Amino acid sequence: MTIVGVLGPPTRLTDLRFLSDWADVVWGVDSVRDVIRNVSQSPIDLLITEASVAYLTDEILRLAPHSIGRICAVAEANGVFEWANSLSGITTVRSFEDTRSVFQPVAESNLGLTATGPVSSATAITGRDSIVVAVWGPVGAPGVTTTAISVSSVCAQAGLSTLLCDVDTRGSSIAIALGVMDETPGFAAACRLAGRNELTISEIERIANTVERDGVRFSVLTGVPRASRWAEVGPAKVRSVLELVKGIYDVVVVDVGFGVEENEWIDDAPQRDGAAREILRRADSVIAVATSDAVGVSRIIRGLDEIRNLCEPPILVLNRVASGSGADAADAIHRFSDHIVRCIIPADGRTGVDEAFDRARVHPMLWREVAEHAGVTLPTPRKARWRR
């Protein structure tokens, strides 16, 4: 059952029986201080709270998704509902009773999680056939590629058919990082086929590479090996490729280049960063990756301003965070950009992709939180089942 904590006035806490058939309510409190104390001792899956500035404070928002998996705000009045609904990462309902229809777990037996090659098990994703997650970061190599690999790995580990695409036209690196052949760039090949109206499911299966590590398996479309070949990946072709692969895979994770500049000074000019802009517009969810040092914080603040008109507020991840620096970096980002850091990834041993795989395998909750904030509904971790 879902582990739930409730925050609200005493009148709301007198009768919580309507939650008992799908949730394990471990406590109900009326102060933010009590919530912080309780979750520091035992994290919860869901916090149900009254929608109020007294309860939805910065301290509460920072707890998700680390100590609080998700936050549900109850707002009965129209004005309050609209305010709470505008907060990033908050699910808003009209009454405490409505939380059941939103969060009641679906039995795993109904998920249809039998990954038979790349064929999609559509019901594995709640509310849509599949989901496209774009992973983006500003200039400076904050760890976009390893983040995309980690998210792909944990989705595949959960049994979802997963495709990882390298669409970083300024510096693709997924093929090198994963040790796969990139003589025929997979995503560019898919774009060429789309341009000739020849892109099919069988062609995607032919040009996609398969990566397997410790029983975790997912597909990969590699990127262009040289930045000078950016014109092969145009916005219209990207749109066609995404539409097709969404019908094949449960989850499509896209590594996006940092550039989002638009050439407005020449009419109908080729767009150097058109593919990145198109993906950010088309993605169901965007993960933004930053580092916690002063330069990284400055770059992500400016970068978030650059992409604000391209996508909904992204899930912000601080990567390679040194001990004790995460809170200060998160506060600075929130103060100057109004974005809230949703996940903090500690500094690694600089072993790169090997450590990304190991963390996703040994400590899956670290990356499950990122994936679930991105809108991917993951079942209980288990080894993916594949068959040709």
C-alpha cells in the first residue's frame, strides 16, 4: 500500500477512513515542522496537504521527491485551486476524497508489462500510450548523457520497453559511452528515412542498437558522430521519428544538446538548434541537469530562462553535488529563477557510465524518483523480460 502522511488543520484530521482501503496513513499533523521531523525518520510515498501558503511552503516543496515521493494539494476554492495547480510538481484535487481516484495504485497484473522486444505495452504508462522524456542541460557538460542513461536503465529495469535517442547535434556521446557501433548514426538514419516517407517499425528495429548490462536491456539510436552533420537532423524529420517511436516503446528518453538558439534574422534559414527546440516542444516531460558549483548554478539559471517558452517547467536535477553544497545551490536557483530542485545526485567516482549503470541497478530509487517526476509510472523494480 501507499505510505501516506497528511498535513492540515485539526478538522481535516478527525476522519481519514476514506484513505484506509488504498493507503497506509502513518501520521496526520497540522504543522510543517512536524512533517519535516517525521519524514527525516521515515520517508513517505505521498503527502496529502491542505492547499495553503501555511502548508505548501518552500521547506515542504524541497522535501519532494527525496523524503516525500509526491505531494497532493487539496483546494476546494477556485482561486486557491488555480494557485496550487500552478506550482511545479504538485497534483491538485478538489477534496480529500478525490485523492483516491488520482493515486489509488493499479494492480501490477493489469499493467501488461511483458516486454516482447520493442513492442509497446501501452497500459504501462498511465493516461497515455507512451511518454517522451527529454534530458537537457546548459553548456558545460553537467552530466546530461549519464542522466539519460540512468533514467533509461531504471525504466528498462522496471520492465518497460525503452528507447534512448542521442539528438545532441553539438557533441553526441552516447555511442562512445555505451560502447556501441555508430558507423551508421541511428537517429540521423531514422530522420533520412522519415524524409523519404520510408520510416517503419521494422526499420527502427534494424537501425537501433541494443544495450544490455546486468540483465537490463534497452534500445539505442546513436547520434551524429560529427557536429558538422547537424543538418541531417531537421525539426520536421525529428517530429516524424518521435511520432513513430512513441507507438513502439513505452518510454523514449532523448539526450538533447544544450543549444536552443533560433535564427530569426534570416527567413527560412536552416535552424542549427532546430532539433533541440523541436524535442523540447514535443516532449511530455523535460529533465534539466545542472551542477552545484557557482558556474553551474549561473549557467542553469540562464539556461532555464532560455527554454521557458519551449516547454513546461522542467524537473530540475543537481548532478555531481559535493557534500554540503546541494542546499545552497538549490536555494540560489530557486531565488533567481523560481525553479525548485527536485533531485540531488551526489558526486560520483568519475567512472561515468559504469557508475550510472551501477546506481540505477543497485540504488534504483535514486533514479526512479527522477523518472516518476518526469511522468513515467514505474512498477515495482524487477528484471525486464525480453524475448525475440
